[in-house]
Amino acid sequence: MNAALHWPKHFYLVGGAQDPLHVKPTRENMGSKAHNLLQMSAIGLPVPPALVIGTHFTPSPDDCMLPLFSVGLPALEAVTGLTFGDPRQPLIVSVRSGAPVSMPGMMETLLNIGLCETTLPGLLRQTGQPRLVWDAYRRLIATYGEVVAGIPGALFEDEIGRTTQGRDERLLDFSELRAMSQRFLDIYREQAGEPFPQDVHIQLSGAVKAVFASWQLPKAKTYRELHGIDDAMGTAVTVQKMVFGNSGCHSGAGVGFTRDPTSGEKAIWVDFLANAQGEDVVAGQRNAHGHEVLAQTAPTAWDELQATARQLEQAFGDMQDFEFTVQDGVLYMLQTRSGKRTPLAAARIALDLLDEGVIDPGQAMEKTQWLTDENLSTLRLVGSDADNPGAHPATALAQAMSACNGVVCGEIALNAQRAQERAATGAPVVLVRQDAQTSDIAALDAAVGLLTRRGARTSHAAVVARQMNKVCLVACSALEIDEAGRSVRIHDREFAEGDLITLDGNEGLVYAGCLATVGVTDETLLARLHALREANSSADHSGHKSRPAKHQHPA
């Protein structure tokens, strides 16, 4: 078949020749995530090849199935040199959502599609790693079961708990993972009323339809309502060759920002998990480590990532939020987008990018025009300052990782209903949860802050909290939640739901009760912002306006 004569409309390739019909890929028709993949590939960054099914198919996913399997998938196979469903050299793919605007964690992603009894030996042949094979397979069964078949994810999590008995699941060997996979297959059969699909084409069609359907998930609809996003734009679906961060001691997955999204400081900000897949970091159910672990795990990849961060800022003209995987020491880039940031960070990043020549004065004005002087003031605990952190009379109960700075005090709320009810009365509320999950977005909108026992600074929920400028502390290991008793314990201190606590996002500390705060303004930064505005105003009045700002697409 001559694909050049039959290339389907609304399909796009990343990492191969563009579609022969020369339909121009745009953010609107292929989604922002895929459009940015295309740009990263074009500037030579290591992006796994991908096939993109356009936003056009959101209302009717069935319409994309024939062209997907007859032309699109064969084109991806040709680019990768692998065959979907082949017993010796199988193509294994991820299936990801991607709207024209960024909606972090609001829609579904499925990894390891294409693994089945026929292809398991082929992946083992390709990698030589039985642990990787069985780890990927049990992940697929659980995720597919939850997202496509509607099986409660807690059933699979409970089985993981019974197997690990408190151990890190990354320490399970291949025989334990193989046994877990068999138990997952039993759970799937019992709950779904039919076996897990061993036909990889059924897997792929089910995954694609589920990702399109996730456009209408309650959390996605809530996010669109909160941010004024048009329901009609829809989402694209990206089918991408898998790379495996769970392939051993020189592998892992991570999320990073090219600059600190809380302060704007010019320092790469990375969360990383060795021997893990990307969902482990972004889903909010696992704790992650900083870049030091990446540097130890794969030093060459760490060096490449730092250089890549600089390339991304030059190419996109903004601070970037990116996802990556390291497989056997080799770096792969899976996503980039303009990073969500605090107002303080927005000012510093724009002004620094201007000073560095990455953007012009018009662009800097566009990025900062919404800021007020108050936005550059950060709440701090009375008695503490940047030179003497923590120097105040109160004793902290616990340490956590800070995903957004500032200080808030509020009543403890353990679920969305409580948070929304109390917030409706005017009470400040701190949402306290086991995990940082995007399903809590409505409650997070009502709350002043978020405290979680598990999660990473770069999890989707933490990213959303930072965008909403909510103080957010994650990975507070001293926190224990008693859902039935409607109480929490932090070390040896017990609190009932409704009791007051203070979150210090500047230092990553938790306190009992409400502590006094004071606003501290970064006067130097404020002066730089005023200087930009005065220069722009002078240029306007003299008739010599700054060069018009380039349109900054939401990423």
C-alpha cells in the first residue's frame, strides 16, 4: 500500500516524515503536547517516535479506528522498525491525551499497551530483563482495568500492599512480579466479567477510546470551568513508542522545570524516581527524589538533561515543565510545556529571560502585565526571614516537601465535601489527603492549602495547586490519616477534622494552630518590574513601541 496516497486526514507523525497530504500540524488540530513533541524532535532532542490522532475525533472516536490500523499504525511501525503484536520484535506503546491547552493530569494515560502472552517473550528478547517485562505487564493490567474496564484501582493497590508488606515495590523481583501479574489477571476477570484482552489491537482501540472519553471526566470538566476552557476544542491522542524507566539501576522517570516554579530562580528543578515509570511521579501516589538521585543513577543523562533544559527555553521562549525517561542511561524527552508558576516566579522568570536575551521587552510585558505589586509579596511567619529561616517561637510538627511557597492557616478537611462545605461558610480550609490527586481539584479550589502524606512536587496535583497559588506541602511522612475516625496524627500530636494547622510553604514545615504572618516584598524584583513598565510606557509615548510580542501559546 502506498501510504502517500492514502494518508488519513487528522493524523500526524512525530519522528518520521510528515503526512503526505501536507496538512499543517497546529496546536488546535494535534494538541499542544504533541505539537511540542514535534518541535522538540525538529530541534534534535531525543523524542520517541509517535503517531498523533487529532482532536477532530473527540466526539466520535470510532471514526479513527480504520485509519489508525490500516495506515497510521503501519507508519509508526515503519519508523520504529518494530511490529505491533509481533512475538519477536514487538512495538509497545503509550497512549496519552493532549488538549490544545495544558490540563495537567485531568485526562488519562495508559502505558505498556501491546503486552500480552504472545509479546511478553519478545520484550524479554529485546531487553534481556525479566523483571522489566513482568513489571510492565502488571502495570498494564491494573491501569487498563481501572481506565478502560472501570475496575476500582484500590483492588490492585491492595494486592500490591499484600505482596510488598511495606517494602518498596521497586525491590520486588521478577518472580514476585510474575505472580502479581497472575493475581491481577484474576482480579480483572472477576471484576470485568471477562479475561484481560490478549488481542493487542483490542487493547489499543480500548485505550484510544478511553483517552478520548476522558475529555468528559468530572475533573476535566471542572478544570475547564475554572479556567474558561472551551469544551468544544477536544483532545488529541498520542500513540508513542514506549521507553522503559523501569529497566534497572541505570534507568528511571522524572519531571522537571527549567527554573524554580515557586521562586523563579534560575536553577533546574527535578523530581526523579529510579527504576520507575513516569506515572509513578506524576500520579501523586509515590514520593520522589531530587536531581541528586538522577545524577547518581545516570550521570551522562543528567548532564544531557541540563543542556536540554537550556535548549527548551531558547526554543519555546519560556520556562518549561518537562517529562523524561532514562532507559539504561539514555535520556528520552516525553513532554514539554510552559510551566505553571507562582506570581512571584512569573515576574522573576520574565525579567531574567529578558536580561538573558531569550525574550524581548514586548514579550516580557505580556508575561507580567497581569501582576500587581501585592503579587510580589510573600507571606512569612512573624519572626522569620530569608536570612534566618524558622527563627520564630513555634515548634514545627513535621517536615514536608514544598510545591508552592507562602504561609496559610486553616481547618483540617479530609475530603472534598467537607472542604467545600466549610469554605462556603467563609472558613479557611487546609485539605489533608493521603495522595496528591487531580480528582481533588474542586476541593483544592475551595481550600487555601494542601497537605499530603505522599506525592511529589511535580505531581499533576501539585502543579495545579501551584498554578492556583495554593500553598502545597507533599510527602509529609509523619502524617497519618484516620478516615474512619475523622482525625489525623502528626508524629505524637493528634488533630480532629476541623482543628487548625499552619502550612509554611517557604520552609516546608507544618505547625499546630494559627501562627502570625507578615508580607515580605522582594523590593529588588519589584523595582525591576516597575523599570520594565516605565521603559515600555516611555517607548509608547515617544511613538517608538517595543517590538510586538510574539503570541505565546498555552503549552
